[in-house]
Amino acid sequence: MTETQSTGPRPAPAPAPEPAARPPFRADHVGSLLRPPWLLQARDDLAAGRISAAELRRIEDDAIRVVVARQQEAGLKSATDGEFRRESWHMDFIYQLGGIRQVQDDTIRVAFHNNEKTYEWAPPSAHVVAPLKLDHTIFGEAFSFLNGIVSGAVAKLTIPSLSMVHYRGGRSAIDPSVYPDLGQFWADLAAAYADEVQRLYDLGCRYLQFDDTSLAYVNDPAQRQHIAEIGGDPEHQHEQYIANINRALAGRPADMTITTHMCRGNNQSMWAAEGGYDFVADTLFNQLEVDGFFCEWDDERSGGFEPLRFLPKGKRVVLGLVTTKRGELESKDDLKRRIEEASRFADIEQLCLSPQCGFSSTKEGNDLTQEQQWAKLRLIVETAQEVWGSL
């Protein structure tokens, strides 16, 4: 009997995939991972002229192959290159935008601290000296390499949000002869990012994360004071940022997941801002057109879960409950209790679990060991499996 002659029951159509089939996953991570010492040494060797750029690239490739395998061994469904080709999480990207020049501006100082130490310095700054544009696909080769070696997981790329081009210097870092009107600055910047998103999609990227410390910083009154001091609008700047991120994402492909990560700074186990997400939560969760939000809630400086009450249906929050600032391993029972607390304000099916930040936002990395890092990632996978039943 042919198929068309069959009178038996037809098989039921395959069920639609659960939301967890797309990122962010129940167990996920932010992106950066501790650099192995031999990779750091290779970077020093390049700077000293002892090896070539091609040799450094080969060493980076080898290190990334190892770290991708370790992520998959830990059970993660997303894999990054650990940001191993970068000096810092954001400036390596921003300096490659057409129209940006790296300058040393000692008037713009950044202070990080924790309970044991303080670190203040004036890092190189990004100044807008020509019309903004995208000259090439930034991190395109890095993503293609990662995507080519990932198997059984989703290759995830992290880039700084366009807010980060503006936040540190504000108007003073934008040449008024180039942009007398900041409206055109934002239009050009959003267009450059839209171009970058499409180019990455064309390379196969289906999981892209905008890292945006500014949307967490502005919850801190001290940071809002800084915004006022450099001529910004501390009460509404986050709304402007969200509107322009949305402009950059307006034409993104439907099958490309975009998330954002919002922490209060991460530099060698120190942070720069404090306070809950209360100031931005309503606008953030209801207006920012991303699929998921990576938020940090690893200690008291991060505030409570109450802002989750603004989370609309159809979006996810990845709870950053496992700290990358210290090596001590969290209790699985404590993590489950805190997930339960968060579920009082948002449907537990809209929640996921991750570290609160990357392990190495700068090349130096945070104050923990490689094995402590992997133990934390395995703990996240095991806890998520027990809470949600799948990843």
C-alpha cells in the first residue's frame, strides 16, 4: 500500500520546540574565561618582538580549541572563545569602529574596588574624530573560527553595546565639528551596529550578546552624578541608550537571538558601581528589544529581585547568582533557594542561571583559579538540570 493509500492514523506533528531550545539557556555563561598563562606569555612575547602576529594567532587558536572543549565537557549549551583574542571586553571592539581614535585622556578616570583593595586609573579613551561607520566585520574572523570548531553547542559572540561608545566620555569625547548634532551621532552609530549585526548573521552567528555596563551603572547615584558632571542627562540617559539599541536591532533576523549583559564593572575581582536594577527596570525590561537579560545578583551590592516584577512574557532573565569575583564554590541548596526567591517576582520558566559576570573581562582575569572557574560552571549546569529538568 502506498503512502497516499494508507488509511492508518498519521503521526502527530512534531511539537514546537520549548523556548529553552533557543538561547539563553537554562545554564549559560556571560562570555570571558580565564586566560591560560602560556597565552598571556605569548601576548608579552609579541609585544617584545619575540614572536610574530601569525604565531600568536596560532597559539590563540590552540587555546580556544581547548577552552571550547572544556565548556562542552562542563555541559554548557553555548560556547564562546573566552574572549581570548582581546585585551579587554569592549575597547578592542570600539577602537575598530571607523571614526574612533584611541587617545589618552587623563581627565577621565575609572575607579574599581572590592572589600580588600581599590584600583583607579585613566585608561585610554575612545574619541569620535570622524563620521562613524563600519569598515569591516569586527571580530568576524574570530567568530568564524569559533563557529567552525563548536559541535553540539551554539557559538556565542559577545560585543560591547553601542552605549559603551558614549558612556565614559559623553559629549566631550565627540568632536563637535564632526557631530554638532548628537542626533546624527546616534543615527550613524546605530547604523554601524545594524551593519555589524547583519554581517555577523551572514557568517552564521545566531547568538549575539550586547555587553552594557552603562545600564547597570546608572542605578548607582554616584554614577548618575558622573553623568551630570560630564553634561549628560542622568534621569533619562538610559532611555536614550535603549532607544538607540533598538534602532540598531530593528532589522535583525528573526532567528538570531540577542541578549544583553549588565554588570556593575568587572576588573580583577573589583567593581565600579553598586545598587539594584530598580532605577532602570521598567524601561529596561519592557522597552529593550532583546530576547534575554543577563543580570548580576551575586551579593548585597546588586540589590534584590524585586525589579523582576517588570519582566514581560516572552523574555528571559539569566540570574547571575554564581560570583566570578571569588573562588569559593556556592552551595547548590543556596542557589536553589535564591532561584525560588526570584520566582516570586517572575515566572520560573522565564529564568535561567549563570555566573554574574565574565571570569576575565580584562586579560588579567579575576582572583580565582582555572579549576575554581570550571567547578562554578559545572555547578551551574548541575543546578539548572535539577531545577528545570533540562538545559
